[in-house]
Amino acid sequence: ELHLERFQGRIKLNVGGSKFETTLSTLRFSPQSMRATMFGGREGIHVSIDEEGYVFIDRSGEHFGAVLDYLRTGVLDASGGCHAAPRRE
């Protein structure tokens, strides 16, 4: 179970096996996002952490660094070749 006060503003993420560290304010940047919901401290939202203190997110971590940079700066750098994956029906 995730207890936000434990993180003192910083949080470690394991996104599909890739590890990241960021702040709660970065994850809450867009109030309507799933990240803001997960890390907003709302009653009934359960997020578990592993024994190393990482929150696991079951998504590809390949481009998550670019997502974090966007949330930090408001600028999307697509020069790294980020491409949207085709939607599964």
C-alpha cells in the first residue's frame, strides 16, 4: 500500500523494468491524468510498492524518461524518435 507521506516529495518508479526517480509534484502535473489519480492520495486508490521502495507501473519504460521531462519542463522533445504505438482494439 502506498503511503504518500513516506516519500517526502520524491518517489521511485519501476516502469516496465526501467527505474526512475521523480517528485510527487511532477507526477501530479496534470490533475486529470492517471498519474495524478495514482499519486494524489485519494481514498480507494491502492498502489503497492516493492521491497526496494519502487512503485511498479505496468507499461513500457522505453519512453517514460521523455514523459517525465515533458512533465518537468512542459516541452516535448520528440527528437529521440518517440512514436505512438498502434492502438489495440
